[in-house]
Amino acid sequence: QVQLQESGPGLVKPSETLSLTCTVSGGSIDNYYWSWIRHPPGKGLEWIGYIYPTGSTHYKSSLKSRVTISVDTSKNQFSLNVISVTAADTAVYYCARSGGNWYYIWGQGTLVTVSS
Amino acid sequence: EIVLTQSPATLSLSPGERATLSCRASQSVRNYLAWYQQKPGQAPRLLIYDTSNRATGIPARFSGSGSGTDFTLTISSLEPEDFVVYHCQQRSDWPITFGQGTRLEIK
């Protein structure tokens, strides 16, 4: 069955760039929408944005100026970049596959801490 | 942005009891509401979508109801593994938003 796995640094310094990759295994990245969602400590889940394999993207407006989601179909991967991070970006980051904007398949999540 | 407010924040019940969790939206989300279950150290798992449709493999003790701004997740008879966190999510309008979560704990 389809599985997702996030990878990337667990610690990022303030003002630097957070970069994560999600690897899709057990199925093709084609024909689905792929999202990033994060869960800050003590808060609710927060949708960040999605990408379609054609490269079409949609971001949460409050994050749009700092976030980029990209896709590499040859590697069956998609990625998240968040620039100019602050402590408020500390969270568990999940990649997920959606159907009709419901999230059926999730990665296990990766904790990213923003700290000097 | 549509704000989802879940109540209560923590619900204390015993195995075998009935659980009723609430999710209220700041404006109508029609029937575009889902519920997720999250166990410690795991990703959320989709339980219910479009208010009342159980996702594949979800036991019948889980049911959803509501419309517009008020929604309920009901667990008819609690099993020990149900004492975890539940999130609601709307897809009626961008951005997609989630509630703050309800923690179900053993009384």
C-alpha cells in the first residue's frame, strides 16, 4: 500500500530555511494532491498547502510569502521549503495525500524545532 | 478563515460508555466536515468524512452527524484503544482548517 515518509533536519536556526522532503512509496505520485500539514505544540493542526504533480500549488494565505512546495515526479517526492523561520514554525510536520481534500494517507511526521 | 471549536477539550469517560464530541464552525461548512483520530506518536487517521461517512476499515461504533455549523462525533461504546485525541476538519472553504482537538481520557 502507499506509504509516505518525511525527511529533513530536525533543528533549524531562526531566520534560516526549513526544508523537508516527502517520499512516496508503494504507488505513483501522479493523479493525486499532496499536502503539507503541521502540528505546533499545544495547538491544532494547520494546513500549509498542496501540490499536484503538474506543479499546480495552493498555499495558506498567511504563509504564502514564506512557503514553497515543489514536486519531483521522477523521484516520487515532493518537498516543502519555509524561509525566515521563527520559533512559531516549531511543529511536527506531516505530508499527506488527499482525496477531495480529506486526508486519507499520512506520513509518520517529523518534529522540526526552530532554535539557535 | 473558518474557525472550528471543539468541545470539551478533555472528556473523561469509562470503557463501555457513550462518547459525544462536538465541533462548532464559525460559519456554515455545509456537510464538509471530517473527524480524525490521533494516537500518541502517530499521524491522524481519517474516521469520518462528509459529516457521516465512515472511512474504510473504521468500526461501526464511530458515527458522525450534524450540518451547517454544529457537528457531533459519537462513539457508541468506548473501547480501551479509543482513549486518544480527536480532531475535526472542514473543507468547505480555503484555507482548510482543523479544530484544536478533544482528548478522550479514561475516568
